[in-house]
Amino acid sequence: MVRASANSVNPHVHSGVRIVVAGDKGTGKSSLISTAASENFRPNVAPVLPPTTLAVDLYPDHVPITVIDTTSSIEDVDRVSEELKRADTVVLTYACDRPETLESLSTFWLPHLRNLEVRVPVIVVGCKLDLRDESQQVSLEQVMSPIMQQFREIETCIECSASRQIQVPEVFYYAQKAVLHPTAPLFDQETQTLKPRCVRALKRIFILCDHDRDGALSDAELNDFQVKCFNAPLQPSEIIGVKKVVQDKLSEGVNERGLTLTGFLFLHALFIEKGRLETTWTVLRKFGYNDDIKLADDLFPPLKYTPDQSVELTNDAIDFLKTIFDAFDADFDGMLRPRELEELFSTAPESPWIGNPYEDAVEKNAFSGLSLDAFLSEWALMTLLNPTFSVENLIYLGYPGDPLSAVRVTRKRRADRKRQLSERNVLQCFVFGPRNAGKSALLNSFIGRPYSEAYNPTIEDRYAVNVVDLAKENKKYLVLKEIPESGIAKLLASKESLASCDIAVFVHDRSVESSWRASSELLVNIAGHGENTGFEVPCLIVAAKDDLESFTSAIQDSIRVSQNMGVEAPIPISVKLGDFNGIFRRIVNAAEHPHLSIPETEAGKNRKHYNKLIGRSLMCVSVGAAVALVGLGAYRIYAARKSASG
């Protein structure tokens, strides 16, 4: 860590850097570019230069630099704005001998960049240093500090002189460095601390390098880290020097076993404060991180699966997660409290379960803690909805195996129907029903939420996932997906919308006749959609609010409809009374036998009848043709024999 150089950066991270130079007229933009490109000052240059490429070997990263000059005329403001939007970094110039051009940066140029939503590093350059009035002894820091406080996007400020060739190459070195080794993702200039995502990434790297898991990097581990990142070992005296620098500033940064995590983080903060951002970026990139301080996408092999297949965690991944759960259950109470869960995910860019659809999808105790079943249920849901994201987070937690060994792709659902058995461990159930039918209450009860009389309509897809225990110690993860009424039209418009569904449940309020009519209409529409797309799914009818007085005609009609469509009679439940009639096991059992409980619409029955008739007609034609061919063959044999005897 004491020999870091920019050469260590992966060359494939950036194929080139595009620098756009802008500023008031006459501030020295074109002269700055010309002098940097030719390494000589030319007194007469064109008002606006064409795109200029700087020699690759001018700077240690050996990344091509293209510099775009711009005009300051009002009529060209749109063209300049387009160039600024395409920039990797922006150099804003002012003339050291004209204070009004410096003021123009904060009154026009920097606000203009914000209005354009140009979110790239900005380098402020004071040109014509040789022309500044020497009687004005004001430091660059004094001049720029108020502006930098207001505009945090400013990465560096520097003064130069093209005619005297003072600090001209440095301008573009800092501009390139701001792109290849940006400060913003790593360091908070306002608080002067490492940013949370940077801390989390460095913590993961520290843990990966702490091979004996003793909470400190020994001399040997520190040397291995140095070789991995910078391709050069540390001398014993250098290791002593590194630890002394840390210990002098932070006593807890070093202990008898070596460099602690606190010391490791302090060292990187020190590098950044001293402007050696390339050191920290080299470390991050060697461990696979991109500019967003996330693991690069190419670290995750693509998963190939069809819409009617799903992805599940393997036993290896589940065993790893069980070990992780135990390791972070600090109070050994069999639950992960929010603090423990945050510590568990402290090596990921952020907790993956903040916000929808994960935050409220599982059962929690009074302290918002997760049991092992709830913890694994969250992982099952995440793997179902976003397998790559799930694998990514397994890697952040330190999953030791090949990423592909963590997940498996299930058999196609159509194949399950043919084999009359689903072997999935994670089953997804779509929950349909009209407003106020009891869908949300069903989901809430599944994850242990108390019953509430309050009605809060669902406006977007919502998930609830839990473990359903079956016979012989067998258990499945059941995912309930509530489909709001507003989402039905979109679902029916998509051919593959039912491909990921293992079973559908249709809920109605049995105390409201119109609720059953709306639910039965949904059943017909969804069943018809399945027939038309080839993604038929088993269906169950749930008669909710069994604690209320029911309409006899609605009950009779629901039984008639279920019989006509070939599905089980409506299952009465009362969430309020806690009478669920084994609904969740029944959902799982129906999903495990996907050839049963598939509803047939009248249109579907007619189509099936028509296909049978066509099949019989073809069979008759085939049999008739075969008889004719046999007869023709027999006649030919007879004719041949008769001819021979004649």
C-alpha cells in the first residue's frame, strides 16, 4: 500500500476520456489546449480548435484523452450545451487578470452545468497566471474556497500559464484523474469522511484478506494484499512504517495481531486526503468493483431460463446462509434484529431488503427481528424475483463457491404439468380479487400480521412469503403475490404474464354478492388468458369473511361455477376469527400437482371439443387412406400374378 501507482489501474475500465473546455471569451481555452498538445506555446491560435487528441504516453494511466474546445458566443450556446452533456469531465477556465471571468463561473457556468444535469467532475483553471497583478497577494485557496463550498462538483482548482508553460500538462492530468479516480464516490468533502458505500466495500476486502479471521491483517496478510493489488511485495521496514503511521494517529488502528479494520479504513482516508485516490481505486478495482463501488456485472455469469422456469437457491447456498445467520445472531436468540441484519449486510453496498418488495414481505417479531425461516424466505423471494441480484449479494456476504453453484434453474412448468408433479421448493401464487375482498388480509395473516378492520387498498403488486410445513418434515416456500385490480389489464395484455405463476387464488367477500360476481369474472378472464397463451395454471376459489352473513344465491352460484369449470369448491375462511381452513397447505398441494384444478372456460371447452373432432376426422381420413392403399397394393399383386400366368 505504499507503492501504489496509477499504472495499477485496470486498463479496460475506461477506453478514453473526453474533456470539454468551456469558459468566458478570451480566458485562454484554445491556448491551453494547443500548448498541452504541442508542448509549445503558439501566440496565434484559432478561436476554436477542432477536437484534439493528447499523446497517450503523456500521462501514467495511458488512457487516450480527447479535448473539445468550445466557443463563448451566445448563438452557439446550444451546441456548447450538447458538448457539455457528452463530457466525461469539464474544465472551466477564467483569466487570472480578469476577476469578472472568475465571477462568471459561479453566476453562469456552474449553474448552467447544473441546469443541464451534467453530473461529471469539474476542474476550475485560472489561465494567464503570468498576467496576474502581483500586488494582489491572494492565494488560490482563498479565492476558490467559497465557490467550492457552494459547488461540490468542483474536483480540483489549479492555475497555469500557457505562454510560460506553467502547469499546463497538470491541468489535463487532474482532469483525467477526476474521471479515472473520482473523489465523489469515495469521499464526502463536507464531512471529510469516507462515504458509506466505500467503507462497506473496503470492509469486505479487509475480511477477504483476513485469512485467519482474527480481525487484523498480519504482516504476511498485509504483504499478500500488497502483491495482489500492486504486484509488488512490501519490505519489512515498509510494513513497520505503515503500521507506525496508523498507530501514531489512531491507537486502535493496530493491535498485537496486526492492522485492524479501523486502521485499514484510516489508511485509505489518509491516501484520499493526500490526493492519492488512485491507491484506493486500484484496491477496489482489483477486487472487482466498478465506478459505482459495486461488483462489476461481468463477475456474474448470465443465467439463462425461460419465462415458465424459475430460479432457486441450492442446498449449498442455503447451508451457507444458515451459517451466516448463526454468525450474526449475536445474542443467540434465534432471531436477527435490525441491528444484526445491518451488520450482516455491512459488506454489501446497502441492505438489499430496504423498501419494496422485500421490506414488508416476511414475518417479523415485535422487535422487527427475523427468524431463520423468515431470513431464508427473504432470500427465496429475492432469488425468485431477481436471481442475479441474489447471487450478487451472496458474493458480498462471502459465498465461497462458484456463483453458479448457488442457484439452480427449475424445470419448465409445462413439463411439470405433463409429469403431473412440481418439484419446486419455491412456489408462487397469484392472488386475485376485487377491491375489499380480503386479499391483503390473507397476505397479512400469512406473515403473522394481526387482523385489522381498516381498509387500505393495494395500488401495486405486493408480496408475502413464508414457509409452509408439509408432511414428513417436508416444507416449501410459498410466495403470495397480490395483484391489484388496477394491474389486471396490464397482466391480460402480456402473453407471458402467467408463465411465472404456479397457482392462482381468487378471493371474494362471501357477504357481498357483487364481490363474487367480480371475482368469478376475474376467474374466467384469467383462465381464458391461460388457455390462449398456453400458460394454464391451477386455480382455487377462496370465500373470505366467513364470519359475516353470506348470500345464499352467491354461495350456490360459486359452487355451480367451480363445478362447471372443473375446480375445487370455494374454500371458506375467516381471517378475523383465525379460521383458515388449511388454505396455505391447500395452495401448496394444488401447486405441487399442476395438472389438476386447472379451470376450463366455455371457449376452452369448445376449442378442445373442436380439436377432438378434427383429430377424429384426420384419423378417419388416415384409416381410409390406409385401407385404400392396402386395397391398391393387393390389386397390383393380383394383376401382376394374372399377367404372369397368362
